[in-house]
Amino acid sequence: MTGRGGDLAGRGLDPFGLPGWWSGLRRGGRAPDPALAGALADARDTPDGEARSGELERIAAHADATGDDRTALAARFALIEAYLLHGERWRLVEPVRRCLAAADRRPDLLTGDEAELLRRYRRHAVEALLGSPRVGLDQARAMLDDLAARAADDPAAVAELRCRIADHLGDEPTARRWYDEWSTADPGPVGGCPDCASARRAELLAGWGDHPAALAALADAPHGVVDCSEQPERTLVAGLLSWLRAGQPERAAEAHVRAYRRHRRERAAFGLLAAHLRWCALAGHPARGLDVLAEQLPRLDRPHDDLSAMEFAAAGALVCALAVEAGLGGRTVHRPAYGVRPAAELDVATLGATLLGVATALAGSFDARNGTGHQSGRIASWLAERPAAAPVPLPPDEAGDDAGDPPDEEPPDGEPRPLSVAMITAALDRRGDRYAVDDRGAVTGRWGEALIQFRRAGERGEILQARSVASRRLPADRLAEAYAFCNAWNHDRLLPKAYVHEEEGELMLAGHVATDLAHGVAPAQLTVLLDAAVETAVAYAEAVAALP
């Protein structure tokens, strides 16, 4: 998840600028902990995977049997979050359905924030239909009808989902009818970022071959939203092929370089890599496409969902076909071992055939579920595409490519040097993050549910401090629960050290990591430290967000 600058205060609160803020934080104290709630807390702290999911399911079932609706709901919320974070959206339908049933039976279970969160989960469960053939078509339609009945205040979200499902099935006339309703309705709370909604509209229009309309949709987006961690790169990818087809190859090239700088590392961006690969193929850069394919190929073994795997494989097969036509067929690409499959060095033609087999098999699974041949036809149309114009040079990657040589005047990355604000911002630039730097040299950004500030402390600025605050606040009457949560976190986790801070009737749950770099730090080491600080702070903030 990538950070962003902008209005970092949120809610009118500046947690990093309050006088005495850090000294006002307190470690958690003791609080009663019933057995089932304790088991749930333990399950939340276990490593992600099947064992954790199975334990959450067991706790939810036990809570159902004993009539503990609150714990059952909390366990299923944690289960849903795990599925969302780890690319298993096809498993959302059942826990979301059970949460909705519990909320119908006992409306008092949900706070306002939880009710809104459950609405978003219901949307994700419907979208799971698009990502995997393992979700039943009738099942997703029934959940969408239920969403439509409950979300009268958000007609745009319902129209969008009906549009995208119709498009997925190949029913373009119906999709266009719902598109018109979606694009003219006022956005509601479930629709999310307006810029991302415009990007999704542009992708639909580009898929229908209407590239001028796709670019118009991007131009009409209400840019400048600071609460979306996916922008502006999400919009840049949506316009790649439309700018290319509309005779603006230079703009498309700039968009590709800038967006890929970030998407090359983000797990959640796997679904966007197909657009990068198709652009490389159709813009006349097959060698660049092979570089991207070789770098990203290991991610195909653990895809975000089946749809993104199908599209990545199809786009990769197109890159390989055009690379062979360009005389690059003798190049080999390393495919790492996975499961029982051994590692191999594949020539371009063999790799292309392998990827084509993956894409066609997945398309066939979707079509068998859907009762249409649309996905297979869409993949075939991609493979028939060819470059439309002469290639234009790629612009330089101003943030620096990992494979590039450092400037002559800079020491090697392996050589320690004194910690500086410039080093911190350079490391964040290499990650593709966005941030703000204040006049004190504090570097602040938002990563998912976490607001994080990096700053130097100590007499010589030799201590790197990473301070984080979870976006979610708790009411002051939940102080004992907040203490218990922080105690459990500090008992089981090394980073970040968890604290509670009371401010104006609310509880802020914060984290702190400090590293003494008195002997200097190499840029590569600093990148590792920042990666660890961000990942652990985000995990902490997500755990706070998942609290009942």
C-alpha cells in the first residue's frame, strides 16, 4: 500500500504535531478477557494462511452455537479482512451472507461505522463474481439484488456492479444501459474514490473500442482526492491504450513509466500489470515487455484473483508472440520453481505457449460458469492485436530504476552514510510512495489505514523514528479494551510498539519504531528499515480497524 501526502490531519486532528503528543501515550493495562474473545485475539495474531482462517471459522461457529453474536460477527469481520488482503475474494460470499443475517436479526450489533463497512464488504462479495469462476452467478446476483434493496441512497454503486457484470458476460447493450445510469448518478459511500470510478469507466469504454470516450471519462474525473492510495497511477494505467490508440504515444509512454515504477512492487497492483504488458507489446517495445514479464512472472503463481491471472497470462502471451516476430525468440526467461514444478529457463516461444495455455484454461472456466464464450473471445482478440504506430522513445525514469547505475558523485548503495531527510525521501521515491515534508524535516504519508511519520531524532539526527497512528479511533469508554489490545500486540509482536493516546473523547492507537543509526546507514539498509516500518504499521492499523 502506498503512502500519500495532502491533508494529513484528517478529522481536524494533527496527531504528530500536538504538544507533548508522544509523552501522552500510555501502554495498555489489564482488562477482563473472556475465553472466546481471547481465542479470537490469539487467532488474529497468528500468521496469515489456512490455519488462521480455519481458526476464525471455528470461533465464529462456536460463537453461533453459544449465541454470542458479537464474537461471531467480529470473527467473520476478521475473516473477511483476511480474504480481502490476501487475494481470496471468492471466499467472501458466505461470511458476508452470515454477517448480513446476523445484522438483520440483531440491528443493535452494528455501530454506524460497522454498518458502512459491511456495505462495502457486500460490494466486494458481488465483485468476487468478476474475479473468479468459483463464485456462482446466481449467488452473486442474489447478493446484488439485496444490495440494491438496501442501498437506495447509492444507486451509482448498484448501477456500476450491474454494468460490470453484464460486460463480463458479454452483454454490451445491457452494460451500456447500466453504464449510462452509473455515469449520471451521484456517487455514494460504497462507490469509493471518484478518480478510481472514472478509471473503471474508462477501462470499460476502452474494452468496447471507444477510446475517445474513455479519455473523456478520465478527463472528467474529480482529480485531487487525497484519501485514495491508488492514485494517480490507477488513472494512468486506465488511459495507457486509449492514449496510444488516440495518437498520443508520448503521453502513454510517460504514464507507463511513472505507473510501473510503483506497480512493479505492489502485490495489490497485480491486476494492472496486464495493461502494462499490452502497452509494451502494442507500443512497439517487445524487449521492454519481456523485461516486465520476466520480472513479474513469479507473481502469476500467487495471483490476486483468477481474472487478473488470465489477463496477465494473455498479455504475456501477446508480448512473447510479438517478441518472436521482432527477432527476440532466442531470449530465455527464468521461471522459478513452484510447488512440484521445477525451475526452468524457457525460450520466448515456449513461454508464450505456456502462458496462452493458462489464459485459455481460465477463460474457459469463466465461460463455463457464465454460459457464454465472451472471455475466450476477448482473449483471442487481444492476441490478434498488433502495434498501431512506430514506437516512441521511453522517457527516463526520474525516480531511478533499480537496475540503473547511481550517479558518479554518490557513494555506492552498500556504503553507510549519515542519516538525512534526503535519504528517507529518496528511499520512499524508489518505493513509489507519496508523502509530505514539513519545515521540521518530518516526512509524513498515509499507507492504507496507517498515518506514518518518519523523522530524525538525537543530538546529530542519528536516530530514525517511525511513528504511526491508526486511522480508526475508538470512543473513550473502550479504554480498557484498547489497553488489552495493545498489551496483546506488544506481547506477540516486535514492531511497532503499541500505545494508546486519549484526545478529546477519542482514543488514538499509535505505534513507534526507533532505530539508532549512529554509525550511518546504507541506502539499501534504509530501504529495508522503511519497508519494515511501513508493513508493520499497516498491519497494526489494519488490526485496529478490524476491532469489533
